[in-house]
Amino acid sequence: MVKTLKKSYETPKKGWDRERIDREENYLMNYGLTEKRELWKVESLVRNFRREARKLNATKDEQREKSLLNKLERLGVVGKDSDLTDILDMSLEDILERRLQTIVYRKGLASTMKQARQFINHRHIIIGDKKVNVPGYLVTKEEEKDLKVSPNAKKIIQNQ
């Protein structure tokens, strides 16, 4: 049996909405995204976290609530003393700031967002002892400490 793949994101309901299009273009430029599909995936992720928080707020399931809060705390999206209202207040920028491409740029390993994306795609970025080539990879707080540029890439950077 072959498993069929489903989209992991939802497209906008209105095709032409000037305000939404401008906002999306702004995100694309600020975070170095190449397609709006990447932004829509992050929007869907935030929407799913909020939806889960609303369900947990209604059902008062302590175990699932702790699990969700721990997951978002490991990602660095919410703090230690947070609760479900912090998840409901979560914005798109909170998740976009945890992407590997953004972290590589913010740490100064690349001079531009586009260069950070290129380093990642060319497998010059190492987390721990593994090379990562997905710019949209969500980096946890623990992994952020182990983030570095491969030795071969350092030579390339110095030659530029």
C-alpha cells in the first residue's frame, strides 16, 4: 500500500487581498524565505499550536498541557513560567526566529539571510555532529549551542 502525501499547510482563503500580500512580502524579505509556501507552513504551525491550546484550555487536561508547554519551551518560543495564554499570544515571528536560516544569520555566521540559506543548502552548517541542509528546520535551545560552520566552509568564507 502506498501512502499518499497531504499538504502540511493551508493556503489563504482570499486570492487577492492587498494587505495580506504586502504582509507576506515583508516576511519573505525579512526572513529570507524563497516561497510563500514556507510562510504558509509556519502560519499553519502557529495556528495548530493555538488550536491545541484552546482545546486544552477547554478540557483542562494537565498532562497534555504540560507536554505542549515543554515542547514549545524546548523550541524557545515560550518561557519557563508560561501557560496556555502565552501560546495563544504566540506570533508568527516567534516561530520564524527559531528557523535555522534565521539563527545562522543572527549569530553572524552569514552576512545576509540569502547567504545563510546558501550555506545551509550546501551543507556547510553543522548542529552537533550532523550536517543540516533544511533552512526551515526549527532549532531547539539546546541545539543552538552546538551550531557551527563546517571547517571547509570557514575556508570558503575567508576567501570571499
